[in-house]
Amino acid sequence: MKMDMTNQMRMEQRMKMAPRMIQSMEILQLSTFALLEKIETELNSNPVLEVEEETSETNSSPDPDRSEASPVQLPSQSDSQQQDFRTGGDEGKQEDFRKVDDFAEQSDDYMYRTETSHRAGNDDEFDGKLEAINNAPDLGVSLNDYLNDQWRLVDTDEKTKKAGEQIIDYIDEKGYLKVRLEQLHNKDKNDFGIEHLEKALKLVQQLEPAGVGARDVKECLLIQMAQSSEDTSLEREIVSKYLDKLLENKLPEIAKKMNCDVERINEAILRMRKFDTSPGLQISRVKNHPIKADVIVEPVEAGGFKVYLADKNVPSLRINEYYANMARDRKFDAKARQFLNDNIRSAKWLMDAIAQRKQTLLKVSQAIVDNQSEFFEKGRMHLKPLPMSQIADKVGVHVATVSRAVAGKYIQSPQGLMPLRELFGGGMETDSGENESFEAIRAKMQQVIDSEDKSKPLSDDAIKKRLEQMGVKDIARRTVAKYRKLMNIPTARFRKRF
């Protein structure tokens, strides 16, 4: 087989995204919290980037709207400099920057500016690093660490102590022991027996949080009831003998077998609600991240709504004037000036991307509010179908840009705090010929279920008929069942109250 090498020419079109465009898209997708983290990272890595100090005028009359981006003073650069973007790794950056400092120390012309232009500034200036440390959340302890700390204080023999340590290692995040004790016993590797594991398990189940170390829900509830200071004899009997019937909501059958009325069973169920079926989740490293509004919508007395961004904590950025002048001064080393120019260009792109994010998010939010004004006035049942393409056409951007702008963002309005993306969606036609959003239909469905007679809850067919009476046209029973599951609403059998 003969192999030859030949030259071949081919004409084709390829679309390549510039680094500046990629950065703009990344910044646009960030929430306010994520944007603050991004800015902090850039401030720590880019020596020419700094936070713009607030003027006395700004301090005396702060504007919560901040509808216009803060002006940014940039050094003049040639077009070729602005178009040429070089991305370098962190390797060698500290050494290069040390060289820049050496040049600065040798120059008497720039020395008098160092104290006023340095990012650290005076004692009253905002210290981003210190603020990040102060706001860092406590990681807490894991359930395993929490139990081991208690187990060390338990007074028992050495073999039981080791058996308990192994049991704790197999307790899951909800607090359950999902393996059999026989599986934990290995006489070739461990010097304790099955009797030590059984003894250790009883001791582990006495640790906090109450119910930890249980092997199923029944045992978890019984452990908590046994440790309760109240009389839980009725609850213990229900759980130990009729838990399966309880889960199937067969309360009359339980009452008949226990020779009591249903009302007494209901009272016991109310008392049982204070017990936790996942006690281990009380102690966990996993914390819910706080949700903060990115967009604020407020009603105006004259009518309509005012829309602005909740970005007053986002600092205004600028280029350090000292290093900008140094980058233009030809008496400094060319490599040092090139290093500064690259960082200046990178900082400028970041500031442009933040300004573009602000402008795009504000325009998209305003267009959404204009289209969903009835929702903000009257509530979720008046939410209209709104495709992203409609907002994209109105704002004059691509649909993908709208999708990135609303991703992970939250809006605060008279209707509460909600994801901005929930204001989009499809719908179906009503009897009046208008389109109604799926979210509005689900709100009507929730209203129907809330107003039903709980002693005779409505079936999915009955809910379908009620929705048709409310103007929802041609909705299928399977659609009702689908919405009910999405809303975590149980079937009529489990909604029944005795």
C-alpha cells in the first residue's frame, strides 16, 4: 500500500468567537452574588484594576436605581493595542509585577503617587479581601464528625467502642444505618463480635440528633418517641402496629382496630408531626445558598411599575492611573509596559462586559414587566404566555442572549421573590379566545384544590371539570394529573381528612 502526501486547497467559512465576546456572555449569565465573586477574583489577579472611590456627592445622595453605568476613566490607547489581546497565565505574573515595582522605585516622577493610588489606600478604604474573609460562611461539621465527637465521651468497653466507630462510619446523611450488623462483622479484621455491634448500636441510637442510627422510618420514630418527655403511648402503638395503614391514610381502619374514634387518631398524627424522619439532615455541611433579588419592581403612584437593578453593592471599577501612566512612559522596560498594557486591556474588557450586562438585563427586565403588568398587579392567575423570542424581538437581541440574561436571576416584586425565568412560558386557549399561561392554569388548579371539601376531595376528573368552568378550555385529565404531580399535590385518596 502506497501512501502519498499531497497539497490541497479548500474554501470554507468558520465562525470563531472572540475572547471579548465569550467574556461578555459569561458575565451576562452571572447572578449578582456570582458577579461580586468574579470582580473580587479579578481585583486580586489584575494589578491595574481597582475599585473606584465614591465621591462625597454620591455618599450624600445615594441612588438605589443606579440605572446608568458609572463612568470609567481609561488610558488612551491605539486601535492596534485595543484589538490585540494577549492572555497569559498567572505563571511569572508576580515576577513581572515585581519588576514593575522596581522600576517605580527608581523613578522619582511617580513616587509621590504611590500612597494615593495604591489599592490598599487608607484605613477608611474598602478592603475587599478582608470583607470576603468576614463574610465567608462557617463550614460547620459533618454528621459523622458530630456523632464521633459524642461517641468519644461514651463510657463503654474498648470492643464496643470500636464497634460503635464502625457503625457511625456507615450512617448516611439522613441519619440511617442502611447496612445489616452482620455485614459489619468481620472476625478476620475486627476483634469485636456481633454482640458488641448490637450493644454499640443501642448506644449510638441514644446520641443526638434523636432518631439517628435507625434502620428504617418506624425505628426512627420509635426512638424519638421513647426519648420524648411527653406521653407518646398512643403514637408508639400506631407506629409500631399500623404504620403501613397510616401511610395509606386508612384512619378509620386503624381506629376500629384500636377501638377508638378517628378524631383521637388525628390528634395523635398532629403530635407526631414534630418528629423528624430525616434527623441526620439537621447536622450537615450542605447549606442553602441565600437568594437575593437581581431585579427590583416597584409600583408607581401615577400607574405602572418602576424597574431597576439591585446592584448597589457591585463596585464601580477603574484603571489605576499610576500604572496607566507608567504603561505609556517609554523610559520603562518594554516588557514591563507590555505586561501593564495586557492587564489594562483585560480590565477594560471586564468593565465593558459588566456595563453590557447591566444594560441588557435592565432592558430585558423592563420588557418582561411591560408584557406581564397584569401579573404584577393582580397575581399569578393573570400570568400570560410569554415566549423568549417575543422579548428578544422587542429588545433587539438574540433569543440566546435573553436566556443568558435571565439565567439564575431573581426578581423582587409586589408578588414576592421569584426566578425571572418563571415569567416566561407557553399557554393554551381559553373559552374567551385568549391565551392563558400554564402557570396561571396551575394557580387556578391550586385554588380549586384549596377550596375543596377535604372530607370529599376532588378527583382529577372533577378538577378538570372545575377548570373548564373557570374558562380553561379542552384541558385533559392527564394534564391535570401531570400538573398535580409537579405541584407535589397528592391524589384525592391521600388528601382526604376524616
